[in-house]
Amino acid sequence: MRSPVAVIGGAGRLGSLVTRRLLQEGTRVRVVSRHPERGRLPLGVEKHRADVRYADSLVTALRGCAAVVFSVEPGTADSGPDSPETTMYDGVRNVLAAATEHGERPHVVLVSQIFVTRREHPMNAYGRLLDWRLRGEDAVRESGLPYTVVRPSWLTDEGFAGNRVRLEQGDRGDGWVSRTAVAEACFQALNSPAAVGRTFEMYNELGETPTDWAPLFTRLGADRQLERSR
């Protein structure tokens, strides 16, 4: 994999797992976080203090990056700096602008969630969380950059749902997935051409941990341009 890779939110629970997985393969990693000192990050990681809500803070951190993994807690306020609109929509657009300011074309892996197309779900009452996550996805899909959108099901730190990974499309399912599996999906997406231009939900189920992700990605259909009424 080409380096460096920026992990936005790389000091968080999921982001730190992505960071460690990339480092295992010798990838140069930039952790971009509001509080990079809070994560128990391994040696060799570049730490950049930046905030997706403020575009100017991102430019130096993302300059020259070959890839960007966006793993940010959304906030649930109805408005203001801790609202999903600010983090999941404006924040995504700010990252896209900063990451391409000098002509770069990084592979963007966006961590979203299931249910983003189900506006009636109770989660959407929290600052229109689902609506703004979906609009952030749309911004990535419309960017013209190579991208992968990962929609984890309900996140857990335990593997009680099993180790097998199931990828789906259409946002119709429900279930659980471990953060470790999601981090691996982000890593594998950066290394697989078959994951480019795909949006998918992911779940764990009983079975073995996948050793080859290429067939999982190959079964997915490529995204079509989405036309949505706002």
C-alpha cells in the first residue's frame, strides 16, 4: 500500500484498531484527531491535532496522503458543533477538500452505519443522524475519488456474534459486528481494487474469520449514482 494513510479519528476505539492494523503491514500512518494524546497509540505513528469541523486545521495533516479512513463519532445534538450535520456532512466535505487541495486523489474509506436509508428509524431523532450520515456518504460517492463506504451494523468489542463476515447491500439487514472486523474491512478495502466504488453493510455471524477478502468484495455490486430528493 502506498503511504501515508490518514486515519481521521485514529485515537478512538475503532480508529485506533485501524491504525494498528495498518502499522502491522508497515504502512506510514497519520492519526488525525482532536485529542491525539488520548489514544494509546503505538510508536511510529504521526500525530496531528485537527478537527473535521474546521477545514483549515486539516490541510497540513492530509497533505500528500495516499488514502484517508474517516472514523469519527457523530455527536447527536440538533445543531451546532456536536451535531451530525457538522461532523458527518460538513466534516466529510472538509476532509475531501483538504485531502485534494494539492491535486491528490486519495482512496477514501468512510465508516458510516446501517439504517442510513431508513429515515423513520428512532435513531434519526438524534440530530437527524441517519440523514446526515447518508448525505456524507453521498458527498464521498460524488467526489470523483476512489472510495469505499463501510456501513457497520451494531458495534461491539466482543466477538459474540461470531467471526465470519457477511457483506450485504441495500440496507435491509440488522445484526452485530465487532470493531476488530470493521477495522479489518477498512484495511482490506484499501488493498483491494474490488472494494473501490462500493457501499456495503457488514455483519458477523457464526463461522471462521475470513482469510481472503477478495471474494467478499467481488460479490458486491458497484454503486450507481444516487438521485435523492432532500
